[in-house]
Amino acid sequence: MKLTHTQAVWGMVAVAAMWSIAGVVTRQLESAARFEVTFWRSLFTMLSLLVILPLWKGHDALSKLPWRNRLFWISGLCWSVMFTAFMVALTMTTVANVLITLALGPFITALMARVFIGHALPGRTWVAIVVAGCGIGWMFGAQFSLGGSQAMTGFLVALCVPIAGATQWTLVQHSHGSGQPTDLVSSVLLGAMLSTAFTLPWAMPFVASGSDIAWLALLGLVQLAIPCTLSVVCARVLKAPEVALLALLEVLFGIGLAWLGAGEEPGGTVLAGGALVVGALVMNELLGWRQRNG
């Protein structure tokens, strides 16, 4: 599947929208405990991908998984860290705190892409990162001050997500830029397997209700399996920092959904900071479009 740049941008917008439902759905859970939440979501992601991959890539897709490929395992480990740390952090602090922490991704990604694969970023992208960072800092300062030590723990857990994500996007870029592309779509499945195996001992005894399991099954398919696969396809076209910047939309979508669907009102400071993030994203993409078509 080969996308144009514009298609990849809109694909990442759709990815961010699907990723953003995790917070509001988690707030609907009745009895599932911290690691049990992660276990069920990862399990249903794995089951979904065991169906999606053969339908997409052929009946022999699973038998052709590159088990001996080092990049496959590194990518799978990154996905497993993201899957696990994100849901654990959501059970420790507010949706806004977690999502704002995730928004550190572009800074970490830009640094990794520059250091490890030599990506020279255009000035507009650096400006977008700085402006978005100001917005994130503004939102973070307001939200973090409300949470105390619990917020600090949630922040540290959530911080694992942008670090793993930056590693993931840089790995995809390196794989395709080196002329030896590796099918990293399958690594999403490996990540779900690793996350499921890791959280299983911590998840027992199971206490989730039938309603909880249904919600987590929805997350496994719609919030992870589909968008994570699509994000890897988009990352083949977009530069790593572009992917990370567009993924920031998850912050805004997620805070809005948590506000509307779970009553977690973000406050004026968060909304103002979010406006800076959106403005940075829009300007970066508009200037990039003009340069490509000018």
C-alpha cells in the first residue's frame, strides 16, 4: 500500500482520532484493575491482528513473520512498551496529564531522527515543534499542579510512551531509507503479544465485568489494531517528525472526548495551549504543501 503525502497526512489524522478514544472509554470501566485493563486491550489487539493480517497480506502472512529480523523485535518491543505504559498511566492520573506527556514525542523524535539517521529538518518544522512545545508546556503546567505525587508517577510511566514512539518512528524511517525496507506492520502484532504476556501475571485474578471486556475489546480493535497498522503505512511516506507532530492531534481529540464523555473538564489553560498545538500543526502542513506544489 503506497500513499501520497496528502493521503498519509489525512491517514495520520484518522489514526490520532482512533487513538484518542482510549481515555474516555477507560473512564467507562466498572471494575477492571490496572494491569488487567492493559491485558485485555492487548489481547484483543492481538486477536484482531491475527485476523487483519491474513486478510490484508494473504493467508500465509502469519507464517512469514520475520522472527529472525532484529528490527522486527526492536519494533515489537517499542509497541509493547507503548501499549502497556499508556494504559497503566491512564489508571494513575487524568487523561489530560497522560496525553500532554505523550505530546513530548515530536521533540524526542526530532532529536533521534537528527542524531541517528541524519534527518535535516526544514525550518518550518523546527518552528512548529517549538510553538507546539510552548502549548504543551502551558497545558502541562496547569494540569500537573493539580495531581501531586500521583501525577508525578503517572507522568513517569506515561513518559515511556513518547520515548518508545520516537524510537519506533525513527526505526521505520531508517528501515525504508536504507533501501532494505522491513515489514514493520507485523511488529504491531508482536508488540501486542509481548504486552499480553507481560501483563498476564499482574492481571490475575480477573475482576473485569462483561461490560468492561466489551469496552476493552473495542479498544483492542478500533483504538490499537487498526490505527497502529495504518500509522506504520503512513510513516513510510512521512518523515518521522511529521508523524510525531500529527500524532499530537491525539492530545486534543482525547482531552475533548474525556471532557464531553467523562466530565474531565480541562480548563481554559489547557484549551489555550491546545490552540497553539493545533496552530503549529496546521501551519507546518500548509507551508509544506505550498513548498511541494509551489
